[in-house]
Amino acid sequence: MKNRVLTFDSKVLKAKIKALPKKCNAVLFLYNAKNKFNTTPYMIRKLLYSFLFFIFLQTVVFGQTTRTYTTNTSFVVPAGSTPITVDCWGGGGAGGGSTNISGTSAKGGAGGGGGAYARSVLTVTGGNQINAVVGVGGIGNSGADGNDGGFSNITSSIPSLNNAVRAAGGSGGKGNISGGSPLGGAGGTVANSVGTFTRTAGNNGGDGDTGFGIESGAGGSGAGTGGGAGGGVRDFWDGTNNGVAGSIFGGGGGGARTSQTGGSRAGGDGAAGKVAVTYTCQTYSITSVAGIICGSSGASSITLTGTAAGLPVGIYTVTYNTTTPTLTGRTATMTVTTPGSGSFLTTDISTVGSTIRITNLGSGSESANPSVSLCSNSVNSSATLVASSIGAVSANQTICYNTQPNNITLTGNTGTIQWQVSSDNSAFSDVLGATSSPLTSAQIGALTATRYYRAVVTTGLCPAVNSGVVTVTVRSQFSTGTIASTGETICYGGTPATTIGSTTDASGGDAPITYSWRSSADGYAAAISGATSSTYLPPAGLTATTSYRRYAKDNTCSTTPAVATGTWQVTVRSQFSTGTIASTGETICYGGTPATTIGSTTDASGGVTPITYSWRSSADGYAAAISGATSSTYLPPAGLTATT
């Protein structure tokens, strides 16, 4: 099949391609004064790809909204609009200037490079703010190099969005000052651009030239669909002239031209870039509205409820009408952090029975017109205002030491609850996880000191209010006290002389305190009848050593008698025994001398030592002790004349 040779400007390539016969081979010949004819199939492919991308782009954005920014602008993402697409075109570089010395050859400056193009598809959340930064076009300078074009990008305080898309600006073309062929400015590069979807370099500017009949370098075109054409050349017929400015958006400026007799001229300015943000609006909806009057503050909290899809996370402008007073077209800002529910405060109405009707929900804005929502749709739902209520707490309690109180309740309240506790009824802190009524015994735990409890009640966005305080009084820890423990020693069957004293009385718990005494005689098993004082005098007639302990109990906290510290012991000496002497006797002659000492079969024992012995005889009816007879044995005297 015969080839067709095309010799047309690249601007009309798309239209010419459509006119080609099917299945033909297309080879592009581009003509200029410097390069003559050059076969460039690469250019065909590149422009074909751009054409196909254009078709794809039109498909992607169908049904979406695109905001185009040619000056720096802030953009707040509408609720539910995720993801968004951001397109950036960098600014074009300025063309190079030219200058001449009278009588020398004409000089043409080089063209500036076109700005790059980049696209990113970004995952965002409603309410996120991005700042569109538009790259400026480079400024042409008389008789000097052109300035570079600025980059276009987005910035944000959110790290994942900051610089998430960036298109580099084109470089300025070299000025023609001393002749030769100064280089055209490089187009904005892919390497200096950021895009998650695509990045395309800007086109390079044409080189300058020196000589008779020369033309300046053309500006490089901006990249991507929507990139502007570069400024055209200045040729012989233009004489001495400033360069042609690049076309929006991102087109590089053309180089200046100075004839043989001309003066200095400036290259054409590069065109500024642009930033475009494409998004899809959600359809906002609500299922119910509730209104609560915030006490005497003069404000009311309005809560909107819907589905997660109908009320996604974001910042909204709510439009509403009211009765009492009658107001229309009022607006308020509402932030939704949990899908399906959001609240706002208004001072327009604060009367019980007043009605508020929600008429419109809007979301998203831009700094150029912040009062206009980027996404908006009508709704129709109303509510009648009711008064908020703190509710009533349960009664104070008094409990024993280290025990749990009963549940604490709050009834009749509106809104949410956060229970708090204090040790001084002044500084309160939250009870972890206690966000409903009742505050249970388990949540409170065993107490060893008096505590104060209250509920913080929050209704919608109304200021939080505190309920009444429940005081849980904790009785002091019960103590059985201490008794004296010095003890006493008595004789067998004797009478104790000392009352067992109370070193420390029982205390704490719940009065009255009841005392009892027990003894070791039965292993401290039973209380001694009548012994109910804090002190005790042991009974007379004790025949065995006996210990005594005091017990105490209170009315409710320690109802089982518990032993006090200390034990009192009454030590009873063993029973006194006079012992036994030998009773065999002895027979002697009248006036004779006894030969046998009266022996001690069993010595005296018991009682209190030392034991003192004495001997007596029947001679005086055992009336008087025999002088000197103090041993446990005795040898009767000589010269007895009568049986004795």
C-alpha cells in the first residue's frame, strides 16, 4: 500500500489522523528552516498515545466534577469524595533574549522548555485540605537567558498528601549574546515530577541561531492534554522583536530576534501552569434529627442521623429553618467523625417546643469562594426541641472498711455519661470504662477511705454538666485493741488481786462495740458469763494456772468476736504438801539416848520456797517448836524419862 506523506502542523495532527485511510502507514515529515526534512515516526507514536490518553481521560472523568486553578488555592475535600484525581501542569520556561552589535549577523535566542504534566489519584478523607500551588511562567529578560518556569504541585499538612503530585517547570532558553546556536530550554522532566498515575515531560525549546535570515528558537509545548503551545519563532520578516509568549498552560516562550542593526530584545514569557482537582460528589441524606436545649446557655445541640453512605466523614455546611423565632436559610458548620451521625450547635433557637427543619447539606470548599459548597443537595427532616436533663443520682452510702458499696445510679438524664471519682470532693478524675448507669460495685471496688462520685453528662455538643455528688463514707477499720499482759502469780486456791487492764480499747467499725472475755480453761471456747467490760478481774479459788483473753465485735462491720492483742496469765503455785516422816519409832531405856534419827520419807513441797521445817513433841502437846530442830530429819534428845 502506498504511503501518504503529511506536512502539517502538529496542532492539527489529531484531525488529520482521523482522515487517514484504514491500514495505512503514516510517517511524519516536519519542516523547519534549520532541520529541513526529518522523518520522525516517534513523533507520530507520541501524539497518537496522547490522543488515546485524551480519550481515556474523558471516560474517567465522566460524571465527575473538575475544579481548575490558575492561582494558588486551598481545596477542602467534600465528605465522601474519595479518591480524588489531581492533575498538574508546570510553568513554561521563558525564551532567551537577544542582542547585537551594529553590523554583525542577526541573532535569535533559544526557546524556553514547556512545563511537565503529572497526575496522581489520591485516597483522601472528607475534610482533608490540600493547597494547589500553580507554577508561574518564566519571565523573559532582555539580552539574557530566560527564567525557568515554576513547578505546580499540592501541599498539605497530611504527610501522605503533601507533594503527592508535582509537575516540573520548563527551563528558560539561552540568550543569544555572542552568536552561535544557544540551546533551547529543557522541558520539565519526569525525574523532577511526581505522579502515581502518569508523568509526562514537557517539550524542549528550539535552539537559537546566528546569521542572515535566521529565526529564533520556538518555545516547547506544555506536556499532556491541556498543555499550551510554545511561543512561535521570530524570523527575518519580524526583524528585531521580543520573543512570542507561550500559550497556557505551561507553554515555553519563544526566543527573541535581533537583526544586524537591532538592539537587545527579551525572550517571550513562559505560560503559567495549572492545577486541576477532579472529584465525585456523594448524595447526602439523613434519616432523623434531634434537638436538645443546652440548659440555660442559650444554645441548642442539633444531631443529624443517617446511614454511613448518606452521612460520610467530613465537614458540612448545614442549612436550616426554625420556628420560635421564625428564621430561614440559616447555616451552621457540622463535623462528622463517625459515619452516620453528626452534631452542631446553634444559638438561633433555645425554647422548648421550637422546631428546626434541615433543608440542605453541603460539603467541600475552596479558598476562592469559601461560602459555596462544592457538593450539595437538598434534604427535608425536622425535630422539635426538648430540654436537656442532668438526671438524679442515688443516695449517699456508709460502708465498712475495705468493702464494696452498692451500685450508684443516675436516672432521668439525657445524653452520655462519664462517671468520676474524688478523694476530696474537689479534684475529680474519670473512672475508666464507666460510661453508663449504674456505676457498679465491681467498677468501684473495695474502699478503705471515703470517696465522692458524680456523673459528667454530655448531650450532643452542649457543654458537659455535672450531676449531684454521691458520698460513700467508709467507716474506720475495726480494731480489737490491746490488753495488759504482765500477768499475776497466786497461791493454789488463792484470789487474784489484779484487774486485767485495757491498754487500748477496741475502736472503729460500727458502734456499739461489745466486749467478752475467755480463758484457757476451755481453750478460749466460751465467753465468761458477765465479763463484758474492757477490763476483767479473774475469779478467786484458782487451782491451776489460767490465761485470759479479751474479744470484741461491733454492730455491723465485725460481728464475729475477734481477739485483742495480748494475753494475761494468772500463774497458780502448786498445792503445798508437808511431806512424810518415818514412823517406825524406837524403844530406849529410861533416861537413855535415842539412837535413830527420825527420817524424812517425803520432804515438804509446793507453795513458795524456801520451805522451813520445825519439830515439836508431845511433851507440851506439840505447842512449841523444839529449839534448833529445823531440818527435815530429827534426832530426839538423850535422857528421855517418858515415852515421847
